Amino acid sequence: MRTIVVVENRKHWTHEISGVDVVTAKEYLTDPEFANLKRAGVHNLCRTYGFQGMGYYVSLLAAARGHRPLPSVRTIQALRQSPIVRILSDDLEEEMRRALHSLKTPRFEVSIYFGRNMAKKYDRLSRAIFNQFPAPFLRAIFEHDGDDWYLKAVRLIAANDIPDNHRRFVLTSAAEFFAKRPSVKKPKEYRYHMAILWSEDMIDPPSHEGAIKKFIRAARSFDIGAQVIGVDDYARIAEYDALFIRQTTAVDHHTFRFAERAAVEGLVVVDDPESIIRCTNKVYQTELFFRHSIPHPKTLVVHTGNVDAVISTTGLPCVLKAPDSYFSKGVTRVENEADLKKKLAELFKGSDLVVAQEYIPTEFDWRVGVLGGKALFACKYHMVKGHWQIVRGGPADRSRRMGKVEAVDLADVPKEAVDIAIKSARFIGTGLYGVDVKQVGERFLVTEVNDNPSIETAEEDAVLGDELYIRVMEWFKDQLDKRGRSTV
């Protein structure tokens, strides 16, 4: 990907950085070379970004050409809207308090250069603002209202307005930023670029390093350059064509913000925001199963007014689930009425609604992986020996145990289990899901549909091997082709 810095006057950016071309706004807007350029990251350092002005048109036409503008028109417009800045201020409360608590002045400004500040102690705060408003140069203005700090405004800085004593730092920050652009394995130039949101430091990741490497290799076979990104790369989402989230998702979490940002930027996203909302809330799924007559265990959505109806609906013992429970976390079994009321009281502290479900003891649960409305893989998730769940113990518990994962050829899975899994996933979306199904004799009951299903080496891939990763990346390729996001 060609890296271009656009300025209104070359005197405004005299620095030379390897691999970076400096052009004037007039050249970029009028020279056929740039109009015909297929792939480029355009760093817009124009002096002004007013509506239909030179800087505005650089970002606007960059987007039309399939280039990656920084800032985007969306960011330029958002910076003009005070309500958006105030909403962001609410999200940054803790970070502002940490960074600014010792200041005695009622007003403070922070200059942000490619997400960094000259003072190390303001780096995290600068990165957080840059992630929300990706632009090369920003100035954030904070004010203290007598009780706490809030973000008053965020403004774009022109290249020629940077103080002389900041320029060496700006050059270093720019060089580091350009060096982290999506990598291209020479001599091959990939048609598409994919970001894989993953970290080796995660607890209970849906894929470990071995599986991530297999995804990356499979992506290359479809002309997709895949690259692992982290939480600090939020501002870079627009540089990619697809986002594959391989972290455990939640709505009030950075994974959801990444998914939302990617969807707005037009990327192919797994997991997409709607799927995260629907899969991470068991109350939603309960209503969905009722509405579409999907066979499922006896279930009741519990609130403080119908606690007495739980036993008559589900019987005892029963299983209680927090709406955002996942992989056995937030799930508990109660044996008697006293235990039921105690556990419900605890769960009501975190949510006004709780799901109660009949307890159905089985040796294993079927897990059917579904992608794009088709069955992808199947496993038996065995219960931990002597325990009623597939996981025993919390993420930080040294005695934590997991049951055996046994991959099964789809041809050997009961047709009813596969069919009900596909049907259930269809009501969630068209992405990648793991549907949990209990088998009771000849009956098959869906317990939940999960986004971000586990795909691990020697476990979920034990039957298909590398073919599993290839099929996932083939789906991404098909979606990218349909959207016409080619960056060749």
C-alpha cells in the first residue's frame, strides 16, 4: 500500500520518511496518477478541513478512490458536533481522571500526534482520543467544572501550526505510525487486507496462537493479507477490508466498539455488531426461540415479580443464566428453593432479568459451527468428569478443568441436530456461530447460539484440519468480492 502525505503547501511538511510520498492537495485532486492509483493510505495534513474546502475534498475523494484517508470525512464532521465530543467525554472519564488529577489549572490542552503526546503520562489519554477521532494531528481541550475534568473540544491541527520544538517528536511518531501499516509480503501484493483482533494475553480466547497462524495462512491462499491487531489499533480499522474478531465479545467492551467501527467503515465483519448483541444476551435468545418455535429446554425469563413461577416452569434442579453468560461463566445450577432465591438475588444485582432453564443432564452437548447459513463443523463437548458443565472453575482458578472436545464428521452427526442448529443461527445473522444442542433420546433442544465460537487446533479442527480454516477464509473472500472492496 502506497503511503501519501497530502499538504496544501510542500513547505508545511519538509520531512523525509522512507516509503512516504509528499504531494500537494492540488496534485492529489487533479493528477490522473492519483486518481488511477489502486491502493494508498492518504494522510491529509491540509491547513483547513472546512465543508467543501481543499482538505475536505482530499478526504472525500480519497474514499471515492478506494484509498484510506486519515482523517475520514466522517471524522471531520464528527469533530464539528459538540454532542459527540461530550458523549466521548463520558467514555473517557476514568482515563481523564487518571491523567489529569494532579493538575491545578481549570483548563488544559493536549497535542496529539498520530495518537501520541510528547509527555509519556498523557500517552494513554491521547491514544484513547485518537482512537475515537483518527486524524494525524489533534488538539484536545479539557476543562475542570469544579468537580471533575471533561473534554471540552477536539480540533484538527494543521501541519504548519505545529510548534518548532514539537517537530522532531512529530517526525518520530509519524515514522512509527507509517511503519505499522498493514504489512504486505513481498513480492506478492494482496488483493484484500484483513485485521484479526486477537491477543496472546487473553483468558479463554476462542483461538490460540496455533489456530491464528492457520487462519493467516489460509487467508493468503485467497489473496487476503491477514494481520493481528490489538486494542490500541482501533483508529486503524479503516485501513482494512475485513475484521475477524478472535476475542471473547461483549457489548460493553472494546470488541463491540471495533465491530461497530468496522461495520460503519464498510468492512466485512465477524462478529458483526448485531450478532454480538444477539448472542451475548440470553434473554434475547429466549424470546427468539419462543417466537420462532425453536425446540429448547423449558425456560423462563425471571424478574422480581415472577420468581415464584420458576419451579413450576423449570422444575428443580434448574440452571440460572446471567444474560451475558458465556462458556459456563455466569451459569449456575440450583438444587432447592432456598438456593434458587439466594442465587437470583445475586444475579439481579447485575441485571433486571435472568434466564432460568430446566436442567437436562447429558454426557455431552453437540456444538455445531455454522458459517453463512451452512454447517461448518461439529463437536461433542463432553462434561468435566464428576461435574455438570463442560468447564469447572473460573478463568483464574488453578483447579480449572475442561471437558474433552471430540470433533465429529458432519456426516455422522444426527441430521436433526444440524438442521436445528442452522435454523437457529439463521435468526441471528449470516456470520460465524457455535450452536449448542442437547440430545435427549430422539429430541434435540437448542440451549444457546454463540458468536465467536472456539476454533482450536486438535479440537474443533480435528476432522477437517486445515480445511476448516480455508473454508472460513473462503467465506470472507466471497463476501469481499460481493462488496467490491478490491484494493488491487
